[in-house]
Amino acid sequence: MTDRRETPRPGRRTKPNQTSSHVDPGWSGGERIAKWLARAGVASRRESETLIEEGKVTVNGRKLTSPAFKVTGKESIKVNGKPVKAPESTRLWRYHKPSGLITTTHDPAGRRTIFEELPKHLPRTVTVGRLDLTTEGLLLLTNDGELARTLELPRNAFRRRYRARAHGRVTPDKIEALKDGVTVDGVTYAPIVAELERETGTNNWIKVELTEGKKREVRRALESVGLEVNRLIRTEYGPFDLGDLAPGAVEEVPYQMLTEALGPMLPEQPARRKPDQKKQKADAKKGLNRRR
């Protein structure tokens, strides 16, 4: 038997030994636990489902096995025995990821992760997608796993822009091949817009624009036309850009700017006040002092 509970439907007999104590009258008005955990910034919805399957999530002391279980947020919800606070208003940060850091919470190989380098004053956050070990530039962080999922969905086609330094000769034919889309090792990549920015000896700086964001897409696509990438910097993700953010620096996107940029894509906010603007400025100043 799973932990999913619902009010019996009209004309449907209850199973033997089923009593009213097994029915959750507020089930239909709640929110699926996996989605609730994602909005609370615990993990992505998919990762939250895995936590539930592994028996690491409890509601009012009861271990869950189904991500379909619904909660209202008034329950005692714990992950790995630790209480989870109710979701707060959505927040988003721009982070300039340096080369040499892994975009994960833990690396079995012992390599440094971005979460070991982020300012300690930040709340629990999840990343919007990932950047490879040696890829630099804009990485978005949010306290809302649902927003992260929305920004990652291929159907939303958020534009990603990069600057790639690559060894090899750039020709119109290669640019055109990328524009038509390429297939590498059985993986087909959607059309990529590339533009030669400047030549520096045997290397070239190339502007690259894409919307898919598959694993190592820029590197593999350029390699397929004879261009070996030796440095890669992401400069834009959807309506957000790297700007002059220094490597390792983090800066919160003001709430008003966030709503203007995302509009209806922004997840429904809890009935509480928006993040304190003064606190946001104080947090940003802490991050600036830390970088100094």
C-alpha cells in the first residue's frame, strides 16, 4: 500500500478495515509533496521523488513512498530527519562560476563544488542546469526548485549564449553546418547560431547561441566541424546575463526584475510578503566584502 490517500469516490466501496481515520479530508486541496519540496529548495522535483522512493521523507512522522502524496505545508515535513521550512517567495541569483568547480552538491572524486565556494549567507539553493568542470560564466541559482525546472524545460527554449575560444580554422561552411544542426555519436543537436568574433593566432573567439542545452553541446558541436574548444564562457541564459560580474561573485536578481523577466512563468508565490529589499542589499554587500 502506498502513502497516497484520497477521499473515497461516490459509489465506490471502501476496502475492508478502511476507516475514516485513513482519509485525509484536505488531500484534494494540497500540493504534491515532490513539488512542495522542490519549491522549498530541497532539490529538483525529480530528485525529491528519488528521496521519497528511498524513504528519506516523512510527514507527521510517517515515512512516504509515493511522490503523489499531498501536503498543505502545515504538516511536520522532514528530509533525512531534518525539518523542512515552508517555501518562501521565489528568489534568483546570478553566479559567475569559475573554471575548476563541479556543479553538484557532492563529488565522489573529492573535487571542489560550487556549493563549497558560495557565500555562507545564501539560503539553500539549487542550480538552473549545470556547467561542466572547465566551463565558466553565468550559472543561475534559485531557492525554488519549480522555477529551476521551468527554466530548464526544452519547450520554453530559453536562449543560452556563450563565448568559445577554439583552435582551428573558422569557415562559412562550418558556420552553416552548425546552423543546420549536427549529429555527433548518435546525438542530434538542434541548429546553433555561431559567429566569428575575432582571431587570435591559431585560436578563434566564437559567439555561440543555442536553446537546447544538452550535455557538452557547445564543445561537441564545434568539435564536429573541426574546432577544438579550449575555453568556454556562458554569457547569457534567457533574459539574464553575466554582465560585469566577477568570477566567484554572486548577485541576487531584484524581485521586480524577476517578475518582469519571467511574468507568468514565475511559480505561484506563497501568501507572505516578498523578500525584504533592504535585506537583499545587505546580503549583496556581504558577498561583495567576501570577494574583497
